[in-house]
Amino acid sequence: MNIIETLRFFRLKLKLPQREMMSEFTDPSTYSKIESGKRALKVNELEEILNQTSISVDEFFSFTTFDKQQQDFRETFYYCGAHLENKSTKQKLLNYYYSLKDKDKKTLRELSNYIGIKNFFNAHWEEVDPVTFEEITDIFQDLMNKSFYIQYDYIITANLTRFFNTKQADLVLARMFPIKYEEQRDFTTKKFAYNILINLISKRLYEKDYESAKKYIKLAKKQDKQNENYSFKLNLQYLTNLLNYIIEGELVYIERVYDFIHLLENTGDTLQAEQVKKEVKILIHEKDSEKMLQSYAVGLLKES
């Protein structure tokens, strides 16, 4: 629903006549003209209506869609991610991808969507090209030239972290964190910003660059001071325990890792649970192999 449709929705649900939507000092015909589309709604008038009807700003805008095209894209993107073989939705997303591919000058939002499609679906659909070195270089330079980052900057960066080398990642992080005006940012913006750190920590673990992983964990722990994103906190703790196990080999850390996996399974997030299991198997395989060799060597010494 757009803003006017949302106003009408709440008015009807609250069973209010049009004259009661604004204060008694306002011309009674004003709201009628707004709802019927005969005149534009001003920001101060919307504020007056919400105050008059006791509708909270957050609740009102949770019913309002400002950009239906982007909402449709995200719904299609996530649906395709979970249903890779669905031909109709696949074709819908591919048609959008082709339209962006043929467009020389993309808006930041379009670039974010384009890179998101390439980053995820290249591994699953042959129709989608991989992210190119030129794209990575150009986007990195654009990020370095900015002094303030908005939601789509964080989304693009979250999608490209696996392509950045250590120096590039450190330079970008130094500019993006701490998040400026973090308390005023919406949940989605902060979610993607935090995902940058989670992705980088995981990447450094695969690269066995444990010092950098420690550094990113330290930075990540300074984020989300309002404790709004529990998923971020849980994933950060999981990666911290995984790193501690790899470095120290103490069983208590791997037990905590499997506690996290069980939590995911118990809450119905079986897809992430399986992904984490695979990640753990890959990252601790060498560590466990070393421990087995050490145990075998000790056994030989005892027998001799």
C-alpha cells in the first residue's frame, strides 16, 4: 500500500470518519481531498494525522510500501535462492538481470541488485555471469571515494567481501565502521553492515589468516550496542568459538559450536544448520587430523 492507501486502511479499521483524522482546527475538507487524491499530502499533515489518531510512526510505515519494485525484487531473489529449480520465478529474475546487464549507467540500487544476483546465482545458474575483476575494482574505488554510506553501499560490500584482498577489506572497514549515525539507521541497513564483518571473519578462517580473523572479531564485538540483532551476535559467537578451537584445540569451544548448530536445528533453520556443519567440517578437518596424528605418535611411544 502507498501512504494514502495506508491512511485509508487505518481509518476504516479504526472506524473513524474522515473529519476525525485531523484536528478540529483544520478545514474538515482537507483530509477528504488528501484521501481522494485531489491534493498532495504534506509531511506536517501526515505528522498531524498520526498524532491525532495515535498511530505510531513505526507501525504506520510497516504497512506502507514506498518502492514496490524493490520489494518485488527481494521477494523474487529470496524465493529463487530457496527454490533454484522453479522455472517461472527463475525466468522472472533472469529477465531483470538481463535488463541490468544491458544498462550502461546503473543507479546504486540497480548495481546492488545486479551484483547480488551475480554473486549468489552464478554458482547455480549458467545464465548468470561471475563478478568481474573490473567490477570489483570499480566498486572498490567508488567505496573509497565516499565519506558516508547508505544501505545499498553496505549490501554491495557484503556481496563483494569474498573478492576483496586483505588490504582492500581493511581500507573499506576503516571507512565504513563505526557506522555513522548508527542509532538512526534501520534494521536492514545495519544487518547488511554486520554481515560484512561476519563474511570477512569466515573468509579469513578459510584462508587461515587467524590474526586478521581476531582483528575483525574484535571490531564486530563493538557493533550493535543496542543489542537489536541477535542473529549477528549468535553468528559472531559461533565464529569466535570456532576460531578458539582451531587455535587452542580445547573441546569446550567445539562443544559450543555444536550447541549453535543444535540451536539452529531446534528453531527450524535447517538450511543454515547444514551450511554451518559443512563449514565446520572443512575448517576443523586439518586441526582434527593433526590431533589424530599426535595421538598416534603418543601411542607408538607408549608401546615402545
